[in-house]
Amino acid sequence: MSLEELCGLKAFLKTTNWSNSMRQISEHDFQEITSNFNNPYRLMAPVPGTPDLTNASLKIDHGTTALGFVYQGGIVLCADSRSSSGINVTTQTMDKIVPVSSQIVGTLAGGSADCTYWYRVLARESRLHELRYKRPMSVDAAAKMICHVSEMHRATGLNMGMLLAGYSPKGPSLVYVDSDGVNISGKRFSVGSGASNALGILDPMYRFDLTDEEAFDLALQSLCQATLCDASTGGMVVLYHVGPAAHRIVRKVDCMELHKKYSLDARNFS
């Protein structure tokens, strides 16, 4: 039961404010509560005493902006770091670009908890795939897995939109998947509440033969536009490059610095 001790379940069971009768749970009940330890696709059941929210209408506004596009030098991903709940900013340091494996990188949009959990499951499945078949999981296979998850948990409040990027023997792959079961491959995408603002810059200026510096500048300028027009987008802007051999963080810059840079560029241009 080392996993039980590591996760602090024993202490949790002792300190939780349950009635004495609820603390005496059977082994079967304990397995039900911790079912996702054995099968990550089966989510943990609510602990005893949790209010029944099955018929409750919970609508929490949230927002972000993440974008990605394919060009001749690889794939560029860019995202902000602000996490919000309604009008409240919960953190300015959320990592929204997540390495899944040595071949796949993804972005987060939607519910932070949903995206974080399923990215962990995806990373686990990707590693198991490498061990079983002696080859890395492809981006298309990862996207299909998330689509299956969306189907399994349809109408349960799952909220996530992901960009999955990576390389395979066929070349670069960029796929958009979400909790509605959408699975689209393409050359450029933007996700989140500020997506339309970012696409206002990205769409007219995108071309496949961009140089590395031009691609990086286009991604930053598009994200900067989203931070100006969308209150839920902000904090640090993270720029990521996915190449045939490796993926890396290119730049991490505060959105205020981008505002100064591109506002000066606009003045000089005019």
C-alpha cells in the first residue's frame, strides 16, 4: 500500500470530517473511491458525504489563448500563462504547453483540471506504447485517444481543447481535439477565448516558407493581440518550437514587454 501512503490517503481518511459510520468503509468501497489508480479512464467516484451535484447547473467562465502552426522549419506553439475563473485571475504561471513524450507536445485550453489530468493519462499511455511496440506513439493516435475519452465522458461537464503537435516519419503533424469529439488536422490553429483575436494576425501573415525568426515573431505578435483584446489572456507568453529531432522552449516573455515592442513597431510603421 505504498501508493496509498504516498498519496496521503491514510491521513485523509483519518482527518476528513466524516461521521464515524462513514469512516468505516469496506475494501470494495475503497476500491471504488480510488478506481482511477488502477484504470485511469475510470474517474474517481465522489467521496462519501459529497453533495449531489448531478442536476446542478455549474457554468464557470474561463479563457485562454493558444496557437500553433506548421512552417518549413517545424511547428511553432505559443500560449499565455493566465488561468482564470470568471472575473477572477487564479494564477499567472499556468504551464499551458506540455511535453507529452519525446515526440509529442500539447497545449491546454478549457478546464485546467480536465486538461491536466488527461494529459497525464496521455503521457502514461504514450510511454506504455513505446515499451510495448518499440516505437513512439504518433500524434494521430494520441488525438484518437483523447476523442475516445471525450466520447466516454460525454455530457459529464468535460471541458478541454487541445493542440497536439509532433513529428512522424511522414512529417510534421498538428491536430486539434476537444471534449466534443472534434479531431481536425491542419496547418494552423488557435484555441481559446482569444482565438479570434490571434487569428486576425495569424491568418493574413502566415505562409509556409517563413524563416525561424519570422515564425517566432508571428506567433508572439498574434498572441500579443489576444492579450490586448481578451481579458482572460495574459501573464507570460511561452514560445515553443517542435522540430524533427527535439522540442524546446524558445522564449518566455511578459506580455507587457510584447505590448511595448509591437506598439513601437506600429508607430514606426505609420
